Amino acid sequence: MGKPFESELDRLKETVDFTLSTDITHFSETIDRATLKPLCIVGSGGSFSACTFVEFLHQRTGMPGKAITPLESYYYQRAYFNSNVLILTASGKNKDILFAFDTAIKNEPDLMINVCTTSNSPLAKQSDKFTLSKIFEFPLPTRKDGFLASNSLVAFFILLARAYKYDIKYKFDQRIRVEFEKDLDTFFKKVKDLKHLTFNVLYGGWSRPVAVDIESKFTEAALANTLIADYRNFGHGRHHWFDKRIESSALIALVTPDEEELASKTLSYLPKSIPLLLIRSQFNGPSATIDLLIKSFFLVSKVGQLQKIDPGRPGVPAFGSKLYHLSYSSLFKENERLYRQPYLGIQRKIKPEFISNLSSAEIKRWEKHYKTFSNRLFDSHFGCIVLDYDRTICSDENRLTGPGKEISSELERILDGGILIGVVTGRGGSVKHDLRNCIGKKYWKNIFIGYYNGDQLGDLLDDNLPNSEEGKEMSFTKIRKMLKNTHIESDIKITQRQSQLTIECKTSSKWEMTKSIIYEKAMSIRSVDFLVLESSRSIDIIKRPEVSKLNMIDFIQKKANSIGLEDQSLCIGDKGKWPGNDFELLNTPYSLSVDQVSLDPNSCWNLAPIGIRNADACLVYLKAVQLHKKYFKIAAL
């Protein structure tokens, strides 16, 4: 099996050029979102080396990152509740990766990112079933690797470094190999017994992923024994190996400019008789990692030649194939009922606590709350629906064009039944424009919009709304001036309306810092006439008590009553937990969330299927609408 390792090395330049030039805009934006939380990075075999690289990249954003294998992911699954997950896989089809995906999706991390260097993989098909999971496929011109990860690994390193906003200085040059092979020849002339040799690999920060990969390749291809340690941990006992086994040992030191002095001092204390190979990079940061990684491939190739083993096709024994294809997911017995209602809804309510940690009395109490809410919801008659807009009926992907076709079709089906629909949003005129484009004109008189969080109310026919003139509210003007005098001024866009001040963050990775400063400045104003609300990447400061999303409920229920409809409203939104901008809307008795829920057991439940969020969850709810004369009901979810 596999391909000659040399044939893969011959195509490294092709891979480098491809991954440096390919468009990663959407991938980079998604990684940007991932930096808002800790990250679990899952990979097996050669891909695990890339996981250790991402671990370092992510930690340098200020958030913890942890590289784990698919089996470890089962034991780490509780960490997923408050983390994001990244899965790296060349093929996207081995049992371990699919097991890791299934484990992660059941625990509903905030975001799952899956990266493959092939297209149309089984992992991609699984990912497409769930809203919270994103798949990114970068099919390489070199196609599938041989036995060892080579071109796919280089691709992962370059794509991920670029996605984390690093400028890659590295450019492949065949002359580098020619020069490095001179060092290899000198090194191996000092080695006495390669067959029984143990390589000790020393590394610093950016070179750790390369040390991990050297150990992986030497072990997987049965080339040599390998021990790895960072320069200082080596000084805490691991150096003793050379005292007792110096005749069968050699040293590989990975050096970048960052640890040049530390490496030099460390190596100066070691016996000169130890064969030493220095693998240096002139670069700093991720460019150094990529440079050292490719040089390490030449080392692997050289050792393979000397050992008469082709690292690209070393031969796989029958038991090895059986181990690789072992089906083991059924060995992990889980209580599947925890991933269905009512327990799925309860788990979302008590997050980050785990339902398995609750006492039987607590579980019974929550079961009672669920039953009370669901019975009330499914037994009620409604004449109108009040919907949030962004991330509820309009997905992130459609934010510039309006609700997708499936949502629009369901809205028209409901409008055909004579039901009234209210849309309440922090936005202004863009909502009217987008809804008019996706909803037939004959329905406009029965669609009502609450612009600027319910400040201005009217139907979709009204050409006079919204009034988007710049406002002069004194409190908002003060906050605006204070924000313009902070270091985040260039990172935000401020829009002042008559009863609302909107502050948008231009870069999601800066959102946590940005919103903290906005809250500080807003709260420093000695006034109680406004409320601060938060959406996914913006903050609305609204005038109180005049402005509220609840205004839409009163408005539309009166409309329903006037034409003989049931005057009860079903409310659907995405941010039901304060300071989310739907916390008031979803604090009503008949309220469903497509994402975040409050702790209130009497309202704001998320009853969507596992892994389904936002507009996809809203679509589930809308499809459950059963139309009757003068009212509708919700079918059991």
C-alpha cells in the first residue's frame, strides 16, 4: 500500500504553492469565531502533528487549546460544553474520526470545524446535517498521501497558519534540500549502529509540532526509536539517557531564532561524542514550523534509505490492518435517551452543568418543568408569530440577502393560512428590503416589522418606515464620544438613531475585549433611561421604557384580535439569556429559542433536534405549525 515517499517529496512545492494561493476567506472567518473560546483539536496518525500546531496557534490568541486523539475526545467530551472543536483529517473517512465527530456533536459545542484535504468525504456528509458544524475541504492537486502524512500535513500547517492571520514567509526552494542533505551526510557518518539507535529530539515553542511529527513518522514507518523533549524539560532528568546509553544514542536539535541561545547553551553541556544534527530555520513563527517540517521530511527519507525501508510504503501486517479498521464505537455504552427530549432540552437549560450530575430529585423537577411548558405550548391556539430576524429566520450566510427559500416558503404557507407574522429586529431598512425580495407582495399587509428593537412598528407595505435619521439622545451622544476616545475606535462602527445606539465589532476575534469596553463606558453614564443588549457581534443600547421587542407582541395581538384571530403569540428568537437581545421576547409564556436559553423553567426552551441551531432550528419550528381556521397549533417536537 502507499506511494514511494520520494514521489511525495517531489510534489511538495506544488502543495506549498497551492495552499499559499488558495482562497481561505470563509475558513479564516470561521477560525476567527473559534478564537472566542477554548479549542479542542482532534486528529489521529499524522494529522495529530497538525493538531499540536493548532494548539500553539490557538493558545497565542489568549485562549486555551488542546490537541487530542479521537479516543481521547470521548474522555474529554465534557469539555466540549464550553469549547469549540476542530477536527483535522486528510481523508475524512476513517472510523476514529467519524467516532470523534459523533462524540462531539452529541455534546453540542458552540462551533465545530472540520477540515479535509479531500472532497465529498463521509465526514463532510455528516457535517452537513448539523448547523453547528462547518466543513472545509481543500482537495490537493497531489491527491491522497502514501502511508505517511506528507503533502496533506504541509497543507494543514500552511492553511491553518494563514487562517490564524499569520503572514507565511516560507517559499519552497529545492536548493534547501541540497544544502540540508550535506548536513545529513555529515551527521550519519558519526552514527555507528542506526538499527539500534535512539534519537533524542529537542525542541522549542514553534518547533514542537515538528518534533511530534518526527516521532510519529519514525515510529509509524518503524525507522527508529525516538524520544522528544523541550530544551528545559530535557534538563530535568531526560539527559540521563545519554549517561547510560550514549553508544546507541543521537541528538536532533530543532532550532529557530527564538531559542538559538538556549539551544546553544544546552548543547554545550553535552558530551561532544554524541552525534548531533542541527535542523535550523532562519524564520520565526509559523514559517519556521513549516520550514522545519519540510526539512524533517528529508531526514525521514534519508533514514528510510539507510534502513532500506520506504517510509511511503513500509508494508502493513495483517494485524495492523485489522487494528486500523477496528470497529469499536459500540464498546462505549452511552445512555442515548440523554440526547433526546426532554433531556436534550433540560441539558440546554442547565448548561454548563451536566444532567448526569443531577440528583434524581433534580431531574424529576426539571422533567416536570419540561412537561408543564410543552403541554402549555402544544395545547395552545395562536393567531400570530413574533420572530427575531438575524440568526433566527435569517442565517449568517444569508445576512446580506435575507431569509433562505425554505424559511420563506414556510412563512408564506403560514401567511396563506391567515396568520399574522411579526418580525422584530435591531436592524433598520435592510430588513424591509430583504423581506420584500423573498416574500410575495400579496402577503405584505400581514407581515409587521418592529425596527430598531421595537421602536418603530408597521407593516411591510409601509414605505415611510423606518425613520433612519441620526438621533440626538444625550446619553447616546456621550457614550459615542467616549468610545471614540478609546483604542477600540478603529475596531467598531457606531450608528446613532433616535432611540437606539448600535456598536458593531468589525472583527469577531476582538469581540470579547470590545464589548467589555462598551459596557464599561455605557454603565459610566449616570442615567437609567437606556438598556444595553447584545447580539452575536454588536451591541444595541436602546432608550427605555419606550423601546422593547415586547412592543411588537402588544401591537400584533391587537391586529389579530381586530380580524377575529386568536390573539395569543408564539415568540421565537436566538438570544434568550440576558444580555441577549431576545431576553424580553423569550421571557413570555409561549417562547422557543433557536440557540441560547434562559434559566427560567417557564419559558425560553430550545426544543430543536441535536446539533441544529439558528435558522435551521427555526425552520423545524415553522414546519411544526399546524394551520386551523382562525388559529394554528404547534405539533409535538
